[in-house]
Amino acid sequence: MMFLVAMIAVVITMLLILIRALLGPTVYDRILAINLFGTKTVLFVAVLGFLNGRPEFLDLGLIYALINFIGTVTVLKFMQYGDLGWDEASKEKPDV
């Protein structure tokens, strides 16, 4: 019963996070909301795996957490520099 309540609480917070992602005043608020949504998704998968007696769901949650982290860093880098890398031919590095 306690894990069912936890699942309902996670779903409610995910809905609130989606509202923040849609109404966020800045792009960075939206990126933070999407990152938080990914974190809550990992928690949702972990609790769902526990409820179903499938511990291998934790592996899926860890993989999703890594993808979420890399995706967030990539989007933030693109938002800051406007590009994901620097041109090897021009030998110019972006200002850090």
C-alpha cells in the first residue's frame, strides 16, 4: 500500500513538473523541469519494478538516468555555445 501511495505521489509531481516545463519563463527553467521529469521517471521505474517483483527494472532506471544526464548536459552546452563542438579544421576552440 505504501508503494502505491509513492507511485501516486511521483505521478502527481511529474504532472506538476510538466506544467512548469510548459509555463517556465526562461529556457533554463524548462531544461531544469525536463531534467527533473527524467529523474522522476527513474524513480517511477524503480518503484514499478519493486511492485512487480522485477529487480532488473533498476538496471533500466540507471541507464535512463545516464541518458538523462548526458542529454541535459548536451542541451545546456548547445544553449550556451550554439554548437556542440568546434571545427577541427579551423583549430579554433570556443571561449570557455
